[in-house]
Amino acid sequence: WTLVGVPDTFTSSVRASAAHSGDFGASLTSFDGSAAIYQNIAIKTGDAYDLSFWVQTAPPPSGETYDLTASFGSTQLLNLSDPAYSVSDYKEYSYPDIPAGNGILTFSFNDQDIPFFLDDISVTQVGVPDSGLGLALVAATFLGVCAFAHKLRPRFVA
């Protein structure tokens, strides 16, 4: 993962206390401004991907807000920015059939001293997004086979 932001305005760490499962999870905190982590995912151009991750937050102090966004390529998937939002336990976010775009998975955060915990990130290739063409080809093949079978059917003359 690559971290971006103004030096000394955020912290990130891998800690056992931030884990949803396994031994470690990411703890992300911004003190003054925004920061982000991103990773270039090796993708196959034109294919779609299933993406899931788990997030845990705490309620912000009165009068403060925070933001967490997630994007894959140019597709924004998540935008948590409600000051009343909190998840005391981890919550899973899942996004099926996402076009990969440039393959960059980004988590941006601005959280005013409140850590986000992030864990169990999964990106799975699912192939070319379904445009409905596959079903049309199956239907055309079936109709062709039926027409051919009808033509070969024995005919009886009385």
C-alpha cells in the first residue's frame, strides 16, 4: 500500500487491535486534512471484479465530522461522511461486477483524530461484465437447434 497526505497530519499502522479477522488490520487516522492509501491491482482490461472490505469506526466527538471514501479505478464505491454515522463493530461492504478502470484501489480519509479500522480487503476477478449478449447467444443457439430438429423430424403421409 502507498500512503499519501501532508506529512505529520495522519497516522497509519497495522495493529492486532484493528483486526477484523486474522492477526492484523489497518488503523487510519488523520489529524489535520485528508490522507489516502492506495494500491495498484494487476487487472485484465475490460474485466469486472468483485470487491469487498470491512470497516469499523467510532462516533465522532460532538461537532466534528469525518469522511471515508473508497474507489476502484474511477468508480466511487463508498462515501461515509455523516457525523452521526458509527459502527461499533466491523461492517462489510461488498460491490459486485465493478469495472476495474485503471486498477487503482483507493481509501481516502479525513477523520479528525478518530481512527478508521480497515481489514479483509478482497478483489476477485469475475470476467467480462454481462451485457446481456451471452443470454441472447444461448437463446439463438437453442432456437437454431430446435429448427434443425424440426426439419429432420420424420414425416408421415396418410
